Amino acid sequence: MRAPTMQARALLLSLLATLSFSIFAIGCGKEKAAPNLCDNQVAGALQPPLTDAEQARRRAVCPAIQAELGSPADARQCEPGSSILTCPAGAHCNENGRCELACVADTVDRCGGGTCTAEGRCVERGWLWVILDFPATKWVVLILLLVMPLASILTWMERRQSAMMQDRLGPNRANIGRVKLKGILHFVADALKMIFKEDFIPANVHKGLFALAPILAIAPVFIAFAIIPFGPTIYPHVFTDVADSSLMAQNADAYRDAIRLQIWRVDFGLIFYFAILTLANYGGTIAGWASYNKWALLGGLRSSSQMMSYEVSMGLSLMGTFLVVGSLEPGFIVEHGAVSTMSAANPANWLWLWQPVGLVLFFTAAIAETKRAPFDIPEGEPEIIGYFVEYSGLRWGLFFLAEFVEIVFISAVITTVFFGGYHVPYLEPDGFHAFGQALRLPHGVVVLLQIGAFGAKTFLLCWFQLMIRWTLPRFRADQLMNLGWKILLPLSLANVLVTALIKLLTLN
Amino acid sequence: MSQSHSHDHSHDHHEAPAGAGLKVLAVHDKHADGRPRVRTVQVARPESEDTSFLAATAKGLGITLKHFARNLFLPMKKLATRAEAGAPAEEKYRNDIETVQYPEEKVTYPERFRGLHRLMQRDDGAVRCVACMCCPTVCPAHCITIIPEETRAIEQDGKVRIEKRPAVFEIDELRCVVCGLCVEACPCDAIRMDTGEHARPVEDRARAIETKESMLGRGIHSTATQGGEGPNWRQHAGARGPDEEQDPHH
């Protein structure tokens, strides 16, 4: 026997055990409870005493808070995540709806080893928490586990589904050995083909822009996914327990290590989506221009005119939902639903019921935005082929993929805004509640169910978009403009007006 | 959206071009007999056609959804129903897909389908062909190659019997136009095209050439007379047409 090897193995095993134990022990950090600096009694007793910077911040922030401090303890000064009921800049809103200032960044350490955020919050976070909560980690998880598989499968599903709708069979042959999976592997075959094709660049094209265009088409869509909450907030410490809603509301210590399954929580979330996705349009336009081909140029021009027409009504058709919910932040819309009197997990509280006109208008405009039939004027296969006529191989593949990622993205947005996002009907954080009955479930199960629900809803909407794409014939250019400017735009304006009126009348 | 979009394709699209609904504005040109040759007409399109997207969309989605659901959830029709045009058998609870999944599924061809060639055999299994060169002569595609040779056999009575047979008999299936003239021309019932098989797909052209051996492998024993010997198959054949029996030449 070689004893040294055994010892090395034992050492390695114990190291691994220690490592994994410490991962769990350190685990994810917590936001620290800290005294409120705006409370004069607290501030006076502090050691070390307040610095000048802290005094200045207190003077700027605290009067507004203290004006409200006298109000009853259950009165809400602010709403976490809301863009309307907010605290003064520099302070933050705690989970009870009260404004707080716990520390001032870059001054004295009031957090006892933790870090102080710009909004005066004390945070102590473990490195695992930091990794998991790092936006790039979430992005990788979202893109690799949901978006790319769905988009790839859509390329196959589109051909198969259209075949089924037309009494054909569709592609069902691609296989690896005996693994056939009804032809799902066709997307692998497609990808391989595109990768191994010659990367051909025609002689007269503008080489830089020609290379840039496919990237411009696909990158913004991936970026826009940052605002989508693709799952509930995860509390790693209570993964195997039933989450306690009342404790959660009181912001108990156990619930301070939350990981939001949303990459970027920002007040202007949906505006950000409009802004970023508009950039994708440059992909098509620049491709058309750089190709030095009259058909491609026509396609690019058509693409930009179509985008311009439909982006207006797209934004306006969502205005109604902003008015109803009071926030542009997708996570806030999902967490709160249309009204506060119902649970957000109640399907009647999702916005499809409150903004049906907005839903139809947004769906129409969003499909136009993907440049697919019946809005595929920029491609126009029988006549001009489209802005990517000079592209081949993987560069063309990027345009193709961008189209499908956009389908997934639009489905994700509609799921989030109109269909309750990750919510499973009647599934609260601690289990199902329906018809007076309760079925309690561990937090982990709830999380998995909710992530699954988000995927399922998105998938169904993707399917529905394919149904529309293979049912309707292409619009003529004039019909397209008529629909955009004469029907969608007035209707969405009317929708905003009516929603605002109702909101006004019901406010008081 | 145009009118053709909004209606179901199964009925009403047989309107005469100059039917009701067309108002003649002017006649520009006339035939000698006074019939109008060119007319300017006003097409009566409903004003609201551009606003009827939603109803038409819903109707169209209903149709495609019905087909999609049927084809997704119901089993395929039986092969016979799919393969034969006009086969009745409208089975219930089957989908609408007509595709025959060749090569897993194969349609049985008609009895007289001309397929791959085969060479027939004598009683002893030898090739019946006597290399008379009729088939390469008649072949319009020049796809048959025959190189004849002599055979010598000493019979039981001591006579030396000399016959002709093909040393090489090749058919290039890529050139063959499957006309069947070789079979018509053959005086010995040596070549037939009744295998019911296609020419096979091959990876290089050389493999598409059928040799004597490969075609003989598909052949069976033929009872036709050859060289005045053997039974007259015409007398033994059970099913003969009445015309043939009354033919005075036989």
C-alpha cells in the first residue's frame, strides 16, 4: 500500500469537506440591522460622533423623514421598488415602508465591518452571495438556461409547427446515432452548418459596418433581458423551510440575504427596454446600408420606417399599465399586480384583465418589432429578400438568431407585464392558498415552481407568436403604415386617456 | 387587408371579374361589333376593410389552430390511405397529414411498374441470355453493355454443343431511362424489369452499374422455351386472354 497517497487523498477530502462546509457556513451575507441616523437620540449617542459629511447628509435628507416620523408607526412613507413613493435621495426605503439613513458612504464605518451603499444601507455580504448576486452570474444563468435553449428550439419548432398547421410533417430526421428526438437536433445541424460555411464578405461592402451589423442586431436583445425578473427572490437560508410571510414582511434577519432573480432592478426598467431594443434596429438598417446592394438598402429602409412607426404605439400601449401599477419596474409590477387588495398570485390581479386593450396593442406592435410575418416587410422574401441579402454563414445566422431571441424577449416582457411574471396562480411564498385551503410548500419548491411557471408562460407566448406568424399573410407597405399610425396609435392614446380617467375617478 | 384574406378558402371565391359591385366608369375601346374591349371600373371595397383585422385574425387562427391540434394529437392515417390518391377510408380520429415517410414506409407499386433489371435463370441456374444483342441495339439510352463469349459443353451423346452467352452484361442504371424496350426486345425471357425496386442511391457512379452477377442474383428460374427446348410456357400458362387463343399464327 502506498500510504502517502492515502494520506493525500484524506487530506484532499477533508479540504473539500472544509471548503464546502465553509461555503455553506459563510454562505450568503446579510444586510445588517443598523440604527437610523435620522433619529436624534440615536445620532447623539453615537461613537465616534458624527462627522461633517454625515451631518451634511443628515441635514439634506432627515428633515423630510422626520416630518413623517411622528405619524403612526404603521403609516407607509415609501414603497420599496416604487418610482413614485420614494425616499429622498441618499436615504432608502426599508421593507416596512419607512425611510431610513443608516450610514453615509466613504465616512466613518457605522456598519461594523459591512459596506455602506449609496442609499445609506448597511450591507454585509458573503463572497458566495456576491458571486450569485453578481449581475453577470444571473445573466449567464438566464441566457444559457432559458433564452438560448428556447430560441434554438424555436428555430426547429417554427418549421415543425408550421408544417403541422399545413398538414405536413416538417423536419423530423436530424439525429445523432439513434437519438432522434422528433428532429429537435435540427438546430444543432443548422448551427454546425452555419459555423462551417465560408465567411464570405462581398468585395464592395463597407467591411467594418458589415461586420458590426449582426452584432448590433443581437447584442441589444441580450442586454434588454437585464430588466426581466425571471424568478422570485431567493432566500438561501430558508431554502428547505416553509417561508414565513409575516416574518418576511417584518424584514427578519433570516430574510435579509435575498437574491433577486432579476439582473438589474431599475426604476425606469421598461423605458430601458424600449431604448435598448431600438438599438437593435440599427443592426438591420446598417446591414442594409453597408451591403452596397439596392435590395438590402430597401430592406434596411423599410426596417427603420417600420420600427419608427410601431415604437410609438408600443410605448404608448404600455402607458396604461404604468398608470394602473404606478411603476415602470418589471419586478415591481410582478410583485404587486394591478391592485394592492388582491394577492399578486391571483390571476385576476394580473394586468391582462386590467389592460386588455393595452395587451392586444402591445402584442401587435411587439410582433411588428420582431420583423416577422405578418410584419415582415423589411425581409419581403419574394421581392427584395431583405437587409441581410448579402450575408451568409454565421453572420446571417446571427440575424436569424436575433429574430428568435427577440421572440423570446417579447414573450418574456408580456409574461412579466400582463401575465403575472413568475407567479403560479394562487401560489404564495409559503404555498398554495385557494378556496380557503392551504398547502404549505418549502421555499425551494416554491422557487422552482415559479421559475418553471415563468418558462412555461414564455414558451406558450412564443408558441402563440409562431401561430400568428404562420396564419397571417404579409401586409402591404401602405396597410402596415395604416395599421400603425391610424389604428394602433389612436387606440393606444385612447387607452391611456381612459385608463387615466378611471384612475383619477377611483383615486378619491 | 384585401378581401381574399378575410374569407375562408373553402367557399366563395368564384366571382366573375366583372360581376356586381363593379361600376363601369368609362369604356375606352370597342370591338368591331360594339362589345367593350377596355373598361375603367370602380371597385366597391368596403370602407372598413382595414379595420377588420382582428375578427379575420381570430378566424384564421381558429382554422390553423384546429389543424395544428389535430395533427399534433391524433395518430397518422394508415399508410394505404395516405399512399393512394382517392382511397376512401376516412378513418375517424386520425390527423390530416398525407406524408409517406420513405424509406421507412414504402408504397406498393402498380403491378406493371418498371423497376431494377434482373436476369432470369435456366434450369441449372445459368443465365438465360444468349447475347443476341437485341437489347443493346434497341436501348435508346445505350446503357446496356454486352460482351459475348462461347461456351462448349460435351453432351451425353458425345456431341459438342457450342452456345453463345454474355461474358459481361452490364446496365448503367444512371443512364437507363426505364423505358422497358429491352424487355420487349428480348426473345428469351432473359431480362425483366419486374423487381418493383428503384435504382438505388449510390455514393459514386461506378456503383450504379448493375453487373451480370447482381442482376442474376435477383433473377429466378424461368420456364420459357429456349432454343426450341423446354416446355412451351404458353400452353402451360393458366390465364390466357381469349384473343391470344384465337390467334391463327399460334
